[in-house]
Amino acid sequence: MTVGNTKFIDSSNYMPMRLSDLPKAFGLQDTSGKGIFPHLFNRKEHQAYIGPIPSARYYSPEQMKPEEREHFIKWHDDMTQSGFIFDFQREIVKYCRNDVDILRRACLAFRKIFLERGSVCPFVECTTIASTCMKVFRRNFLRGKEIGVIPVGGYRYRDNHSRKTVQWLVWMERELNQRISHAGRGREFRIAGTPVDGYYETDLENETQRYVLQFHGCFWHGCPSCFRINRERKLSSSTDHGDTIDARYERTLAATWRLRRRGYLVMEKWECDFDREIRENNEMRDFLENAQIIKNSPLDPRDAFFGGRTGNIATRCDVAGTEKIRYIDVCSLYPYVLKTGAFPIGHPKIYIGEECSELIGVFPDFDFNSLEGLIRCKVLPPLDLFHPVLPYRVRGKLCSRCVGVVAKRSRKLSVLTVSPIVNSRIPGYPVNFAKPSRKVIACRK
């Protein structure tokens, strides 16, 4: 709530705890603590009440913690036996003043801690405890030129593109036996200032035939097959500005029409059709998995991030006798990693393909001990490893090559991981299990 130049922010944004816990948390002295008040007794007919202390049920003891409830019952019994006279108006004013005093003193103590130790006023410069901690870090601990801002489009590709677009265009190069200009080879070709996904020319007897290849992501271009209903509904994303699926589809049709009107032959491919083809066409999938231009595409650091993982030891267990099924929750490693792990600083030095041999040698005598960073490599999973170690995302159903006893070459999986995992020589994995294709190195412990 903002009134004039004053903005009121809930204190729970900074101190996410109950008001009754604040005195102990901040070591407040000369305070009797948060009082006890019968909130259920606060009704219109009781505003002028003066008499014996209200019944315990008006204090909602069932909502108290065991220790708190035990303390309350003893307090209420003592007040009842002593013949305490409860003046509603006096008690509610006393209770509210005490609450305000505790919150005021706690906020001052909270502010003093951050001013003395971090030179940050949380109430003036920040709006939450998270933003306050980040402000302290940036002001006191972050050094200059440590956080590298990744260029738009990455370090190698200058134009916005999708991996699937490049995959399709590389496949079309093979099918058409033509060299196509696309983001995987440099900058996208531009027609009247507008980039197109792919472009190539063929020389005929009397003219040059110009071809444009366009890959349409289903969501971004309003695929009529994937989005059959609610096409006029406005999209809720903050970047869409009230856009609709139908509007995107109409813009796609208009762009294709303009290209054809200029004399270009346009070939189009929808994302859903490409996904189906790559699932069903083994030759296509194998070709793209081994295409160098795909293998050496830029790394996306987010691909190395994986959320919390769970592992059930058994999918079914029949309990017999006094046996019990137990659930074990492992404490998060996130705070530990933030405190003790290494963080990348500045901009990375990138090694692609054969360049990696300068750092780790050649296959099969790879040495990863001198590296810290991201590694894209192929891994041969062991057949006798019970608990998974390397995370791997599988699109669609589990494939037979992952579970069947087949050739080693067919079981190799491409993963993006961090060097400490590769350096650890995971038990069960072959000593020379990783073949690197690209590395990014830049860390500070």
C-alpha cells in the first residue's frame, strides 16, 4: 500500500516468522513477550465486557503448539483462580500496543544488523529478505568483472534460432545436396532486412532460383494441429502483450505470402511434424546425432541443471508381519553447494571438437583432472549400477537401447555435465568412459 511518498510493506517480507517469535530471535530485552488475547471473544456484544476472564475456548488452544498450549492452560487456570477481572477495552488496547512495540523493536534490530554488517538499509533499498541479502552480496562481496553477460544468441551464434531449426536445415542439406545459409553456419540470410531460417540458390539456364526454408515452432507460430481450441484467447505471458495463437498463425501465413510474392520458393516445416519424423526415421535420427555441426553447437548452461531427483528402491513392496515401509527425504545439497562449491567468473574459454585434445590429450587416454567447467560428452552407462549418478532427460517413452543388452555404441548417451562428476571416476563406469566434444572453463572457488 502506498500513501503519498510512504510505502507500507508487510514485515513478513523480511522476517518470515510469527510475531511471538521475534523477541527471542532478536534478543529483545525488557519485554514480557507477545500477550495472549481471546480473538474469538472479539464480537460486537462483548466490546463493553467487564468480568471474569473468558473461557479458554475463545483463545483457540487447539491451534497452539503443544508447549504453547500447555503454557496457556496453566496461565488461564492461574488467572481464573486469582479472580482476575477482564476489561475488554483495556485488554485489547494493551494487546495491540504490545504487538506494535514488539514489531517496532524487532524491525529496528533487524535494520541495525544489516546496516552494521552489510551497509544496507533493508527498508529503504529492498522489498524482501532475498533482495536484501543480494544487495549485501553485491555491495560487499561481488568483485568487478566477475559476472559475464552472455552475448545475445550465445558466443558463437549471432542470430536467434532454435536447435531443432538447425537440425532440420542440416538434414535438408543432406536431402537436397545443397549448402544452406543458416544460423549453424554463421548469420541467417536476410531478405529486406528480415532474417529467414534457411536460404540457398540454384543456377538454371536463364535465371537463378532462390529458395527459402522456414521452420515454424508450434507455439510461436500458432500451429493449427497442436492448438485447435482457444485460439482467440489472449496469452498470459508477460512477453506476449495480449497476443493470441490465431494472431501468430496469421502473421506466419502473411510472412510466407510476402516471400512468395517476391519470387522465392518457400519450404516450410512445423515443429510437431519434425518431432514425429525424427522419432520414426532411424536414419534421420542417427545422421543428426553424428552431424558435426550439431555436435559442436553452443552449450546451453541450463541443460546442465536438473531439479530434485527421487529414486524409489522398489516399485512394489508387500508388507509382512511387523515390517514397515519408510520414506527417506535427503536434505537439499543446494545451500551446501552455494557455500562450498566453485562459481564461474568472467567469460569462458571455449574448446570445440579436436581443440579439446590440447587440454585432455587424445582418446582413450583422456585426463580431466586439470579442468573445471562444463563438458559435453558421450557416456557409456554401466549395466550393474543400481543407483543413477549422471542425470539424463529422455523425451518420450523409455527406448529399448537404454535397457536392452545391445552393442555398446548403441547404449552411449550424450550428456552435458560438470567436470567434477567426470573427474570422480564413478564406480561402475569404464575408466575411459567419456569422449568430450566441447568444454567451457572459467571458475573461481
